[in-house]
Amino acid sequence: MFRIITIEREYGCGGGAIAAQLADRLGWALWDHRLTEEIARMANVDCAAVMRCDERMDSRFHRLAKAFWRGSYERGARLEDQVFDADCMVSMMEQIAPKIAAEGNAVVVGRGAPFFLREQPDAFHVFLYAPRAEKIRRLLQDGAKKSDAEDLVDTIDRERIGFVKHYFGADWPTRSLYHLMINTAVGNDSVIETILQTMHLVEGRPKATDYERPKIPSSV
């Protein structure tokens, strides 16, 4: 029986809202903002310091870590450059993932969860995406300015690609990690129903996911 759902998503596709609705539907814990709180606790910093918005990062991989780690809060969350770096973030998630697995009944948003929980037989992995126009539409609906929405859609996922390539040696998305990839343009309710129905259909079947690192050509 599946006890964990990981939700990885393209920026702006509505993945955070869908994850929250799904968790509410199941009565499960939502590990989105809760992950930010747990990281703040482990790092012994105030949660407000983690969430404050500050676009100044000392290094390229600080920016990559911030882009990948902020979950559905995206540009609104801040990881203070004097306290956090990408290596620290990966180390923290490696420590938090077993706790999530032990507790179960959890919907986990982003933060590399499909990689960290890839060996969990009770984890169901989902990737959400949408056409660019749909992502911009959703961001405008949430109150973003059009120029900001376009910039975020065009840049955030490129940063995530770099983060995953550096820390996991994989492409983003790594399709072999996911049980299901869904276009959110069909609507949140349809996405949630598809996730739940697919979970039921594949429950008890042989393991469908795998972590396939890109093959490195051998030198001649």
C-alpha cells in the first residue's frame, strides 16, 4: 500500500496547490512548508529567516539550491547565504527523508524527494507539468505581474536542471523515477483523480520506477 506521494513539478504548473488539495483529500501530512520549518529547526535558525525573500546569493549553486529547495513557495522563500549552501541542503534532506518514510501518510513537494525516497516501495512518484501559457495563466491568477511570471517560468526550471545534474548526476525530469507524469492544464480535480486512480491500479504491481543515471561514454 502506498503511504507516501512525492510531487515534483515544473514551476508555475500549480503543483503546490495540487499537493495541498491531495493531502487534504487523503488526510495526510503535507511536507512543503513543513520541510522549510524542519530545515530551519535543524540549522538552528528562525523560520522567518528561511522564508524571507532575498535574491542575493554568493555562488551559482547557492542560487540553484534556493531555486530547487523552495518548493511551492518559489521566489518567496529565502535560505540565508551565510547559513545554508547546496551541500548543506542535500545533507539535511538526506536526514529528513527517512523520518518522512517512517511516518508515512505524507505528500512531499519537490526538494529532490523522488531521488531521496526512490528505494521506498510504498512511495508513489508524480511529475506535474504544463504548457508555458498555462503556467503563466496560473501565476497571473495568483497575482503575479506578467513580466515577472514570464521571467520565472523561463528561468526557475533551468536552475533546477542544473541542481539535479550536479547533485544526482541525472536529467530533470528523470522520467524513470516517476509512476505518473500529468499535464495540469486538465485541471486540479482531474489531476488529483488521476493520481488516486493510478495509485489504486498499480498497487502491488512490480516496482515501476528506477534511478537511471545517464550513461557516460567510455573514452576511446
